[in-house]
Amino acid sequence: MTDHFHWLIRTLHWLMAIAVFAMLCIGAAMVSSVAGSHSWLTGLHRPLGMLILLLALLRLAVRLMTRQPGLPPDMPRLQQRAAQASHILLYSLMIVLPLVGWATLSAGGYPLILAGEVQLPPLLEKSNTLYALLRPAHRWLAYALLLLILAHLAAALFHALIRQDGVLQSMLPGRAKK
Amino acid sequence: MKHPHTRHNAAGLRSRTGRFTLIALLTALPALLFAWSAGWLSSRLSPQQFVDQLEQNGGRHAGFRRNHAKGLCVSGYFEPSADARRLSTAGVFAAGRHSVNGRLSIPGGNPYGADDKAPLRSLGLQIDGGSAHEWRMALNSSAVFVVARPEDFYALLQAQQPDPVSGRRDKEKLRAFFNRHPETAAFRQWQSQHTPSDSFANSRYNSLNSFVFTDNAGTERYLRWSLIPQQAYQPQAADNGADFLAADFRRRVAQQPQRWTLQLQLAADGDPVNDATRAWPAERPTVNAGTLVINAAGPQQQGACRDINFDPLILPAGIRPSGDPLLAARSAVYSDSFTRRITEQATQEHPHD
Ligand code: HEM
Ligand code: HEM
Ligand code: HEM
């Protein structure tokens, strides 16, 4: 059970854990503040969000091409199912949320500038109906991701402190045994 | 057999409780960090509060802008000068004609407000400079802005809130506000000396906030800009009435295109670039950056300008904002106003959904 995730998965997991959580805070801060930070937070939100989209796709590819350590066999079936479902949801949201952000800007008729001269084309036509759907969707999906991450963190700590079953280790640095 | 086992469990339970507490604390930490980011733990001023206050003052008119609600859509093109190209790499300054969507308006949240009582006039523009080079702006005809900081504008909006019974503003509250805010003196002096012109076409529109132009060599220059009308000034007549600006402008455009010169004013070292209440000395050098030509106009409820947010921070590469605190606030507040009105607009487009 001291098997590890592929090193690239582990590296991406921790980099992205920080980036995704930062994005949640950046998003919440920029829409609720009129201070000068609003400008640079907005300037950071878009490129960092698009980077997360890219890394999530890369991570998913590595995930599908490598062998996973697998959950402890003595874990109750329901918990195993919940763990798997939550991981699928985490992956989905890391991909869907940036896409919805991009689509929101497109529907609102805003240019999506990543940096300097780099502008991405719109994902869809300018549309009031879609903007009215996508703008709140981006918010509620972000809130769902936040709750999921908190539960995920609590579960990881549960494995580490209560079950002590090596699940947290599987995501930590170290050489794979066997 | 049961007895020793139970004792062992009881001892372990205590440390298990401790570990569960640790898990709870470690999970609550990021939750708190998020709550702090979202402003839930403090009473900092939010864009939503601004827009709520604007609705208090001007009423809630579904689908309309929460400020500058009354206006009309215009369009045409911008033709830059060679001098502009020397100051900024922005695509809108590349030789040729760049198409323009715009909106002429008067301030206030009431889409049926009185033209002849408007304290000033305004122009929103979207200039197509190509990919990564779109330029949006929203300009006012006043010489300076009334306050320098967003929180003071919020306080002014609060002081301007009409009495629910009489529908009038409280003169005492306003006087108290202006007494507390000496930086409003320049705006009030402009207001008392200024006789509005008889048309949107012969009004001047100013950026008020400062921006930074970057040229080919990477040299940065702080500046402000104005659109100076090429149509001759005529004072507003006493009997123009509450509803003349839009019809007048459409009549003029039907006869011939209306033109403005884009004039840049360059700051000198030490000029107040982050304070929109302070004009720069008149002797600062100016540059003619090109000509705005408006050759079409129409009602805002059917026009292209209706669904545009003229956010002053949508800037082409080659132009960036100064540190003027009003700019970030405007961007945040316009976005919330845009979301509200576009959501209402969507409902009006699909009344049965
Ligand atoms: C900061 C606290 C975090 C901790 C302690 C943590 C811990 C872990 C652990 C121990 C696993 C391995 C579970 C297993 O064996 O299946 C895991 C997997 C995973 N974590 Fe996290 N994680 C954290 C944050 C995040 C964040 C912020 C995200 C994404 C938004 C995330 C996404 C994932 C995903 C998608 C998996 C499944 C990996 C896979 O099957 O490829 N984690 N995490
Ligand atoms: C992991 C990726 C992302 C996360 C976690 C995230 C999170 C958030 C959050 C929490 C908000 C505040 C929502 C609210 O309270 O109303 C927000 C707003 C927003 N985000 Fe994202 N976001 C992500 C990616 C993106 C991307 C890639 C884009 C665009 C390319 C984007 C565009 C926006 C926009 C336009 C807003 C609304 C801004 C406004 O209304 O002024 N987001 N985001
Ligand atoms: C903190 C200060 C300010 C606040 C809170 C504020 C608020 C607003 C709001 C809510 C709108 C409606 C936006 C929309 O729904 O699209 C608006 C429009 C406008 N504002 Fe401001 N404003 C501020 C400062 C300024 C300044 C300094 C100028 C001029 C230099 C200005 C010029 C305009 C113009 C021209 C429009 C109309 C744009 C259009 O036609 O869409 N505002 N303002």
C-alpha cells in the first residue's frame, strides 16, 4: 500500500492544489473589491485559469497512461466509491470551470487577453442569454469546487491521521516501493 | 475478554478526538482564507454596494445601465495621426480607419432623466484595433472628476440619495459632504462657470483619469486625453426642454458626419497622475492623435451599444492604466452593473423562460 502516484501526477497535484485554491480566492476577491488590487487580480485570474485548464488536460492524460496505487482494500466500499467519484468531479471542475470562465467572457463580448499581445478567440458568439447563464454558473461551480476541495482535504487528513493507511503518502514525495 | 479491550479503546478515543479536532482545524483554515478573500470577514466597500446605491438614487430600470442610463448608440470610425503612432504601439494607431461603436449619454440612473438638467455629458467608445488591441473608454465633459477616491464617490452617492417622500435631494447633506471634501472644489467651480452647449455634437469629452502610453522603444508617458469637437459651440437655450439631445444629434448626423479631434495631454514630472480632481497646467504639451468620425446614430434599446460594457480598463497593448484608484473601482462596478442589466435583458428577450 506504499505505492505512489506517478511523479508527474504528484508534482502536478501539489502545484495545481496551490494554483486552484489561489484561483478561488483571486476570483472571490476581484469581484468583491473596488480597490486597486481588482485590476491585477483580474489580470492574473484569466491566464492562471487557462494554465490550470492546460495542466488539468496534461494531468488527465498522464493519469490515463500510468498505473494508480489504488485505495486500501480494507476501505469500506462506499468510501471507495465516494473517493473515486470525488476525484472524477475534481478533474471535471478543473477543466469545466476555466472553460465556463472563457465562455462567460465570450458571451459578454469581452476580449480575453492572456498577456500583452496574446488574445484568445471567443469560444462562442456574444449572447445575453448565454452570459446570463454562464456568469452565475461560473460562480456556483467555483463554490462547488471549494466545498469539494475542503472535503477532499478533510478526507486526506482522515486517511493520514485516523486510518493511517498510506493514502496520503501515495501523493507525497518518495520512491515507489516494490 | 471485553473489559481490557474497552479500557484500551477509551484511552485511544481521547487522542482520536484530538486528531479529529486537528482535521477540523486544518480544514477550517482554507475555508477562512477564502471567506477573507471574498470580503465576508470585513466591511470593505464592494462593487455590489455601489450598484445598489446607484439603484437607490436612480431607481431600478430593468435592462438599463445603473448610471448614465439615458443615451443613444452611435458609430463611425477613428483615423489616427502619425504622431499618435510615435507615442504608443497600440493597434488603434496603425494607419487607416478603425471602426467605432459608441454611446452618448447623460449621468444618472434614470433612463428618462432631463437633458437640460444634466450636470454633464458623456461618451463611451469601443475602437477596434485588431486582436489584443481593442480600446474601450468612457469619457465625461467635465474638466475634472468630482472626487479622487472610490469611497468618496460612494459617500457622495449616499449624500445624493433622494428623500423617499419628496423625491428631492437633501441640500444639507450635500453641503456637509462638500464641506468635508475640499477636493470637490475644482469640479464645482467648473460646474458654476460652464454653460452647456446645445448639442452632444459640440461637447468636449475628457478621460479625466490618467493612462500610460508605451512607444516602440519602450518609453512610457503619462497622459490624459480629450475628444475636442470640430462642431462650433452654441450655448444651450433656456427652452430646449428635457428631451432634445438624442433627436438633435440624430438630425445632425443625418446631415453630415460629426467629428472630434483626439487630443493627448502629456504630463510633466510631478503632475498629479493619480488624482482625477486635479487638472494639469494648461501649458502642458498636447498631441493631435487623430480624428473620431461619427456617421450613424440610433436608439440605444436596439443599437449595438446596448450590450457593451465601456470598461475603461479594456485597453490595447501599448496603453496601460495609471495608478488612479478610480480606474479599478470603475472596472469592478461597471462589470456588476453590466451583469445585472444583461441578465434582465436576457429575460426580456425570452419572456416565457
Ligand atoms: C491541500 C490539500 C490537499 C491534500 C492534502 C490532498 C491529498 C490528496 C491525496 C492523499 C490524494 C490521493 C488519493 C488517492 O489515493 O486516490 C489526492 C488525490 C487527488 N487530489 Fe488532492 N489533495 C489536496 C488538494 C487538492 C486540490 C486543491 C485538488 C484540485 C482541485 C486536488 C485534486 C486531486 C485529484 C483530482 C486527485 C485524484 C488523483 C488521481 O486519481 O489522479 N487535490 N489528493
Ligand atoms: C480553476 C479555474 C478558475 C477558478 C477556480 C475561478 C474562480 C472564480 C471565482 C470564485 C469567481 C468569483 C465568482 C463570484 O463570486 O461571482 C470568478 C469570477 C470570474 N472568473 Fe473565474 N475561475 C477560474 C477560471 C477562469 C477563467 C479561465 C476565466 C476566463 C478566461 C475566468 C473568468 C472569470 C470571470 C469573467 C469572472 C467574473 C468577473 C466579473 O464578473 O467581474 N475564470 N472566478
Ligand atoms: C468610482 C467612480 C465611478 C463609478 C462608481 C461609476 C459608475 C458607473 C456605472 C455603474 C456605469 C454604468 C456601467 C454599465 O452598466 O455599463 C457608469 C457609466 C459611465 N461612466 Fe462611470 N463611474 C465612475 C466614474 C466615472 C468617471 C471618472 C468617468 C469619466 C471619466 C465616468 C464616465 C462614465 C460614462 C461615460 C459612462 C457611460 C458609459 C456607457 O455609455 O456605457 N465614470 N459609471
